Amino acid sequence: MRCLNCFREINEDKICSFCHSHQENVKNKLNCLQPGVTLNEGRYLIGKAINAGGFGIVYKAFDRTLEIVVAIKEFFPSQLASRVVRRKEIVLIENTRGISFAESKESFLNEARIMEKLKENPNIVSSRDWFEENNTAYIVMEYIEGINVRDFLIQNENKLDVESTQSIVKQIINALKYIHEKGYIFRDLTPDNIMITTDYDNEGHNIIKLIDFGAVVNMNATVDTAHDDVILKPGYAPIEQYVSGGVLGAYTDVYALGATAYRMLSGLVPYEVTDRNENDLLEKLVKLNESIPEYIDRTIMKAMAVDKKVRFQTVEEFEKAFIQEQQVLYPEEELRKLRNKKRIFFTFFMVICVALAGVGIYIKDKKNTGLNHIEVTADKISVILPYTNESDKKYLDEIVTDYIKKQKVIKVDTKWVQKAEYQNYIQSLDKLPTVFINEGYISQEKMASLNILLESLNSNDYYFYDDYMEHFEYQLPLGFDMAVCYVNLNKGDVETPLLKKEVNSTVGFNQDYFFTLDKDQKNLISTKQKFLSEQIPYYVGNVTEWKDIYQALNGYWDVKSFNNTAYIHFGDYISVSKNETYNQRIAGMLFIYELLSDLAQNNRYIQADGLLPVNKETCQLFIKLNPSFNFIIQEKNIQICN
């Protein structure tokens, strides 16, 4: 046996004597392959998931043939696929965005082919194998022991000294030169995709490797913003990646290289290029840190010129300036020289106008998306939310992490309280947290108005918000449940429209929660237990009870709508404290907006088995995985029963 955490051989008590991991505790998120699963006819043993993005999941794995640790990247586009718990195969989701799973998978396999062509370079992660299995595809790569630059910066007070930065940048230059020689653009150079390995070169420096080649395109490729495969990282992407028809070249990677170096030396993510286009407020490095040599500052600022014609056109040009073999001007100095030449100035002006036209559309769309256009200043908020189990806490931690990444100036103090204890805990506090769940036990005068959030939301993106938005000024529901009728197919007929409000000896009801019965009927109705023990054929309960039904009547149950009305019950009402500052209240609303996102709703409700998510795309994922409940999103006669 091998340890599923470190892959050393272990004894029969299943506790690794090297990393001390108990094998039963080595688990991945529910949408991942679980440790112990094998791929490619048993050759590869899956371990912990070490990274997950919008298009793939990366696992630490063991190659049983070569007896080495490897990394395996699984093609798993979150918008096109999902996975049933404890199953290896992925489930395809209906395409709604014009991109087919087959086309995306082919692009993924092309990543492996490109990596194969580039693997001879010591600063590029090498591929070892690729194959198709479980309705998807996999790339096997070398496993890199080390840390990415983003996390390394966090460990080192968010910035590096000049010598460390030079060592990293010089090795990135080596990798980019090789990529460009082969006719490709990396297109996604950020601190996340640069690994500082535990191996050393001849000069005693840690070897640097570029990872994640999913964004690589051919040299001189053009951008089409109408498609979902447009890839850019705010702060690191140049103007041509935002504009439909923008031509990508070596200068595109030069911009990202300059931005990455700027981040390492300053501790700051550069302003997004769309914000710099009209009024460039990006500070020179020498103003932020006087110890930085001016020639390095000039090199990096020229690399980050908004206009690609002012940038270095090749990585080789950047390198010469970076090692002080060539002197260069700051971008504004170069532009002043250009303005003295009428013809060149006119050409430059037209290029900028075209860029502005394209970027203007992007900015307009961007600013109309939720609260992304609302800015907050540096501050701290507190968040206290309920949880049911340890997995639920992990999902909550992920939501907070995503929020902090987007709202970089906001710090978040969190506390997770057991759901059964949550109401008493909140009511016992002398001061309410910024954000909290409130199912009616906190008075309205203690809650801030959420109108700024509500006015920014597109109610069409959430189920049942349209007609009830005016009721959400102080409390906004994150999930909902619905009354449905479960049928034992061995005893009842799913097509029989028998359900009415009248008590019926063949029908059981959820007595604690079912809100459509009169109070005087509740002592007369049959119970859920009678249905689970197959004494009665019908049970009227809630969608969130489906797993109990599934386990008791596996293979011979179905579900249908109750009556001709969909009885909806909102839940997980969330509020913001009125006693916070205006800036904190806005930051709290931004946190609620994060809780409404696809990923957060998936984590909190589908993965953690909570309510149904109000987010339409996420709720449709639940329907995709549980097609018997398709009628939920087709109901037209709605009654809210809160």
C-alpha cells in the first residue's frame, strides 16, 4: 500500500510513518476524483487535489510504472461539466454559451501537445503523458516541489528584494524566449503560474518553472471577445487582450512580465490597463522604493506601456535593458519624442482611439455587472455564518478567500457557528457582525438597508426574485426550498393528480415544516416515517429531503409537483448590520454579492447539501444532476410561504 498523501509505502494500520497521514482523512472536494482512484488501467494512483480552476483540476498522483510522483491535470470545465459524488465519470451540462465540450476538450489536449514541444526547456514544466478517460481528458506532468510566486510573496511581507526578483525574472525570460521561438504566446503570465522549485541551478538559485499552458496561443493570434475563451488577468493583461480583433505578439507577454516584476518589487498589483488608458496613475517603482535601481524601473515601466508600440517588442529587448546592456526611456518620455513627429503622432492617436472604442464597451459591460463598479477603501468587516459539518466550514473558507482576492483592501474576520446554536449565539452578541444570517430573530432597526445591492442585481439571474425584490430591503435570501410530493412507485401512481389540501390516509406530510396545511390538521396527518417504511405511497415534503427518500427507496421512487401551486419557502436570509460605517456596509454587501456567485452557491448549497441555490445557473446544475426535479424551474403559479 502507498500513502495517498505522500505516496510512500505504508503499513497495514493505514497511518503513514513519513507524513503521519491517516488514509481515511485524505479526501478531496466532492466534485474531484477521490484519493485512491486509479486512471489509465491502474497506472496512475490519484492523491490530493492541489489546484482547481475554471477549466481543470490538478492532482498529486503516483505513476506505478515509473514509480515516481507526478501531477495530473483533469479537464473539468465548471460551466460544462459536473461529477456525481463518488463517481469517476463526469456529467456533461447542457451548453448555453456557444462552446461545446468536445471543442474545449480538444483545446485541452492541444495544451499537452504544446507542452510536449516545450519540455526541453529547464524553466518550463514538462509533460509525460496524456489520455482520455471518464468522459474527459488528462495530462500527466512532472510534479514540482515548491511554491508559486503569489504564495511566496505572501510569506515575505508581499514583496521581494531586487536580487531575488532578478533571479526569478531572468529565468522567466529564458522560458518566454523559448516559447516565442516555437511560435507561441504564453498569454497568462502571473505570479500564480510561476513556481519556485526546491531544486537549485549552478549558481545556487532556486530553479523557476512556468506552469499552466492552457492559455497558450499561436503567435499573432487575434482576440475575439464574443467567445468565452478570452483569457486575461486584471493587472497583468495588456490592452490588446481586451479588444476584439487585438493582435497578440511577444509584446503581450512582455507586458505581463513587466507587471509580474512590478508586483514582486512593489508589493502591489498594477492598476488594470483599462483604468490606465485615459489617466495613467501607476507609480514608478523608484517612488515606492528608493533602493530600486532606475534602470530596472525604466525597464519595467516600458514593458508595461499601455500602447504596445511603446513597449519592448521582444523579450530579448527587455532582457538587454534588464541587465543594463541597453538604456531605455520611460514611456512618457518616449511618447514626448513621438509627439514631435506629426505622422507618428497621428498613427498613435488612431490606435488609441480604436482601443478606447473597444475597451469602452468592455468597461460599460463590466460596470453593469453586479457591484463590481462600487469601490471600497481599506477596512475590516466581520462575518459570522452557520455551518453543519466540517466540509461546510471548508466551503465557507473558500468563499471568504475568493472575496478577499477580489476585494484586496478588505480584511475579513470570520467565525463559523454550528447551525443548531447559531440563533442563540447571534442574539447573545453585544455587537452584531457586519454580515450575518437572520431568519427573523434580529429586529429591522438593527439592519442596514440593502438597496444599493438590490439596485445593482439583475433579478433575472435569481429564481423568484422578480416579484419579491421589494421585500428584501433588509434581508436577502440566498436559498429556497419547495413543497413537492414523493411517490413510492411500487404503491402509487406518479401521474395521479390526487393531492389536495384535504387530509388523506395515503399521504404523509412534513409536520414540522409543511406550511400549506391548516393548524388543526397537523395532529391528523401521516408522517414521513410511514412513507420511508413503505406503509403509505405518498409523502409531501421538501426538495431538500430527497436524499432520505433516495436512500430508503433507491430505484423505485419519483417526485412530482404538489397541487397546482409551487409553494416556495426562502431561507438563509442574510443581513448587514446598521451599526457599521458606510464603507463597511458596502463591503458587507459586496460579500453578500459573493455569496450569490455561481461558485459560492455551488459550495454552500449543492456540495454541502443545503437549500436550493437562488442563483439560476447553479440551481440548473442541481436539476442537471437530479433531472426528476426539472419541474421546479418550470412552475408558473408561485406562492411564497415565508
